[in-house]
Amino acid sequence: MEFEDTAWWDDKFSGVKFAAKSAGKRYIFAVSRSALIDFFQTADTKEQAFLNFEENRSRFERLAARRVVEEKLPHDDGPIVITYLICIEYQL
């Protein structure tokens, strides 16, 4: 899986989105604000949430790749959401 360099904040979703390609398919991943704040136990601001993502990006990318492979998730069903509970389940 090849991850794109760009990540962005999505106000409508209230979290960070990032993308990757695998086998010619593009996947969009969405990490919830609560996952970014609660898991890392930091201040509840958009800026801190995005900083938590950037500082732990490689961990989120590994988790995202595992979800696609282990759960055989489709690429065209909307964003693949990463919640606080998924962070715990996958031992981010």
C-alpha cells in the first residue's frame, strides 16, 4: 500500500483524512477527532488533533493497511473510519 503525502482536516467529519493506493485502487481513511484526542490524551483542539496525527502518521498508516488486508475492506464504499475503539483494538 502506497500512502499519499497529503493529509487534510475535514470539518464535516471532524477529523483527519488521508489516502493510499493499492492494486490500482484508491482508499480514503478518516481518523476521528475523538480518536486523535482521547487515545493520545491531549488538549481537545483541532490543531492538537492534527498534530497528534502528524506525529503518529506511520502508526495510523500501518493500522489502515492492516484493516484493508485483514478485513478485506472495499475501496469504493466511502472513507474507512478509524475510531478510538479501533485504535485500541489494533493496539495503535
